[in-house]
Amino acid sequence: MNTSNNPSTVLKTFKILNLFLEKDHFTFGEIEARLGFNKSTLSRFLSVLVGNDYLRKDESGQYELGLTIFALGNRAKVEDHLRTAALPIMGLLSEDTGMTVHLGILDRLRVVIIAKVNPQRGIQMVSRIGSSVPAHCTGQGKTILAFSPEATVRKVLETNGMKGFTPTTITTVGAFLEECVRIRARGFTIDDSEHEPGIRCIAVPVLDGAGQVAAALSVSSMASDLPDADAMERIAGMLLRARDKLREKMHYTR
């Protein structure tokens, strides 16, 4: 079934999954009676849901939720916990720096902003929570990819492309991989107006207890607020201390 351009198909899928808000198990006949789908249609839908592990059959042949549903639920729970833990720390960091603070994650090959704090005074970034940002030319994206496996880096760049937004944007895979090496050695990322002219960003990785990158924490402002290496290293130090507080709150210790 191709659901990409068929709202009716998507709605039917949701109707099946929503049944499991009522109880844990359903027989084929129960689902058919509840929803009124014909047998062949219902059989196709259930086959796809089982094949993708959104549903599974138990020993008696009844349908129950599959592991994909639980994995998505756990992912959402972790992200919510991360966001809740980060916001007070981000607020203090924004107050101390006078800059916009972002928290981002890699979600299905996209870098997505999950939390944002604007400064009370000064320039405020137009980014939105829930929006995705280019991976190859933003502090968030470069940081996450720099601490990800090379196979992930190549897949993200291949999928999303490497559009040149400004004269400083990195637009080749080879140059980007070299930048990743520099980021790991330095411990923080610099977005030198690579996405938006006149905007600079400093970002650091948030590694989980297994040493995998869970998120990126960043500050963004006008390039004039981060005019030289000394200014960027000072802000990077503040970011790293904030990141360590977040890791401690999340119990991301090794």
C-alpha cells in the first residue's frame, strides 16, 4: 500500500492503531466488527502493520502493539526528558550570553530543533521549535554529524544535499569530513555565517552514557557579537559547562 498520497489510507491506519488505546489485544473479527472494513482490505492493512512491527500476533493469533510503537514512545519520552532538563540550563545560558540558545537532535536524517530560548534583549533568531535545519552548514547539524559514524554522515549529506547558502558554506563531502575532524579535535563547532550571512553559531555535542551523540547545544548571534577566536572560545567554554550540567541532569555519565 502506498499511503503517501492517500489520506483515506492514512486514516484507516490510524483507526486500526487507535483501537489499541482501548485494550491490549484484538482478534481479526473484533477489528473487522469495530471498524467495518471488508476482510481483504483489513487483511492488507494488518499485514503491512505487522510487517513493519507496528502490530504483531501473539500466541493465540490476536493482534497486539509491536516493538516499533514502543520504540517510538520511548524515543518521545527521552526527547521530552531531555528538553525538560535542558530548558532551565538554556535559560541561564541565554541570560549570561545575551544570545539565542538551541537544542537539536538528529531525527530520521534531519536535524530538528527541539528547544529554543531567546534572549530577553538583543537579536532574536527566527528559528522555530520542531523545524529542521541544514545539517552541513549549521552549528547544530555540524556538531551532531561530527560525532556520528561516517556512514551516518554520508547518508545524511547524500539524502539532504549540500546546498551553498553563503560563500563560507562547505559544499563537498570531502571538505565536510575534514571539518568533522577539526570539530572533534577542538571539542566545539563554529558556524561562520555558513547558513545565514552575518550570523555566527557555536555548538557543542551532548553525548549520552554510551558516548553516542544525543543532541547538540548551541548559541547563535550576530557575527559582530562573536568577532574573533577569543570571543568564540569564551562562549564555547560557557557552552561546555552548560552541556556538562545537562549531561549530569540526564545521568549521561560513562
